[in-house]
Amino acid sequence: MTYIYPLDVLLSDDAFDSFSIPISIFDVEGEASRIMQYARKHLVSIVGKYRKNIIENVGKILRIGLKVKVIAPAWTGLEE
């Protein structure tokens, strides 16, 4: 995970990984709902293996008192 100060943004990298990331923050077109079954499967089968590490790292964030306003993926897969 990467923390961007002073924006208070936590880039989750692979910590809260999912198979795909909706293009929009808001699910106005049903994109997030459409991919949720695949994201859940990926989370359980791939990311679940590292859940202990994820929990430990979230604990570190809480202990040091980082102020997190946004948790975001480190890479969206979108072309610039």
C-alpha cells in the first residue's frame, strides 16, 4: 500500500484487489454490479490467500493514525 500525503489517499495496490475496476466511481450505469460476481471470485481465490498480511497492514495504518480520506487502486488499467 502507498499513502499520498497531503491528499490523504491510500493506494491499495493489491491489498483490496479485484479482477476489474469500474470506469466510474458511481454505479450509475450498473458497471460495478455487472462485474461484482467476478470481483468476489477473484477476491476469494487470489487475494484471500494474503488476508493475514492485509489485516496486519490495515492494523499498522490504524496504529500510526494515518488519516485516510480515499482508498483507491494504484492502477486503473485506463489508457491516458
